[in-house]
Amino acid sequence: MEHQKNVTMRHVQETFACWKNVNDQIKSLEASLERHDPSRDAPVAGLATQLKGLQLESDRLLLLAQRALLTIKTPRSSNGDSTWG
């Protein structure tokens, strides 16, 4: 069980690192969109689409990490307390 917990935690860490990378890209694109001046800059329709895709990927990665963590979480009592296996 301990080996599986370690493998799962490594997976969670890797997934979170991927999420962090995607989140950094989102912040960069958002900043670009905020600074965009339509009269001076090229159209940004592609950036908005790319931003939406990155937001979906961000949500997917967080869900994967959450699911992985839940596989090693074990109930402690019936009142909602829990512990990690």
C-alpha cells in the first residue's frame, strides 16, 4: 500500500506541475489580452480561443490530481473527519 501511495503522490505532483505550467500560460495570455489595443495590434481572435483551451486543460489537470488524491484518502470516522492512508 505504501508503494502505491508513493506512486500516486508522484503522479499528483507531476500533474500539479503540468497544471502550474498551463496556469502560467493562462496568466500570460490574459495579460496579453488586457494590453491589447485593437487600433494598434493585430486581431486576437486566436488568443481568446487558445485561452479557452488552456482553461479547459487547467480544469482537467486539477480534476486528475483531485481524483488521484481521493484514491489514497481513507475515512476515519462517520462525522466527516478523514485521514490520508
